[in-house]
Amino acid sequence: MDLLQPFPYMLWLEETDSTQRILKESSLPFYTVVVAKRQKRGKGRKGRRWESPEGGLYFSFVLREEDFSDLLPLPLVMGFSVVQALEDVGIKTLIKWPNDVYLSGKKLCGILTEKSSARVVVGIGLNLNQETMPESLRNIAISLRMATGRFYDPKEVLLRTLSRIYENLLIFQREGFAPFKEKVEERLLFLGQEVVIIGEKPIIGILEGIDERGFLLLKTSEGLRKVVSGDVSLRIL
């Protein structure tokens, strides 16, 4: 079954604790989008807090699990969709495996996918019009406004991004990750550089790319390693 018409339901909120929680705990229809100007308890990967002050773009949407044969590469497809939407307006960004978008070496966007029964909830937080970052994030995060000096219409950015997301979800549903592999790979942050993967045990190697399921490929002293999960950072000698 093909996806429904592009996101037919949209709920706009001034403030909420988490757009992700609303969709995980409600029975709102599939492909509903929930958008908030502010989140009091924004959620990132591995339960981390996502700072969500006014000025950012925070939204979640809910998919039907049975529509997709393999959900593991979904965060990369979503990251690629954000990158495409920004490329449409002349802004070049990179994908930090497995679920972030970076600009000028700093985090611009985070993506979270969570399963709840037969529902898959995707959350996206994009730093849009913030003029500064909280003290704890100033060295590692950036907004589009900080990078370009321009103000961005949140609705315009949202609709452009959702258009790219919908377009790519259709491809992902019908053909899997194969059509995205090379496109994502060529936009990978740290591609060809020596990195360290922080997980159960640190792994050091050259970031070679990704495989057909979106797993990271690392050239190590012991040969080519496939990395399923972990946090990637540039190795500092």
C-alpha cells in the first residue's frame, strides 16, 4: 500500500513538553504532523535532552510500521531529506551518522525515530532563527540565522522539508535504502577522515562510507569494520 496523501493532518502548538510524546501516546491518525514553537522537554537520541527554545523548528510525524520493510536506515533518509530541503535554498549541510545534520562543523538538526506498537514516530528539531545558543551548546551547535544572518519563515521551511520527506518516503517504501546509499554517503560528515566511534568499546578508523543498510564502514588496523551504533567524532591526535 502506498502512503497517504502528503501529511493530511497538522497540529500547530505554541508550546508543549514534547511533540514526540504527543504522537507516541495518542491515537492521532497516521501521517499526522505535530509542530511546536517551544518544547519544555525536547527529546534527543539515547534519552538526551534536546534544547528547544523559541526560534527553532520542532515537529514530529507518525508513520505506519507495516508500510516499510526495513526501518533501520530511516534516520539517514530523514537526514538526507533535511539536507535536500536546505540545498534547495543554497545551504550546504552534511549528515553526521546516524541522525544529525551539521553546518560549519556544528549541529544544526537532530532526528529521532521511535517505535510504539505499530506506530513509528519521527521527530525533527532544526535550529532555525535562534540568535544565540545556550552556554552549554555554543561550541557545538548553530542555527541557520547564526550562519547566514537571515530570518527564515518557519512555515515555509516546514512545508519545504515535509515535501522532501514525503517524496523520499515514497521511494524508501518502494525501493528501500538502495536509491539513497550513494547520495547519503557523499554527504557524510568526516568521510575519509580518521574518527573514533564511542560505544560499548571505542573503535578508531577511517570513515569509508556506509553499507546497503546504512551501517557505518570503518577501515581499522584489523580490517574493514561494520558499525551498527555509536557516536562518531573526529579523532584528535
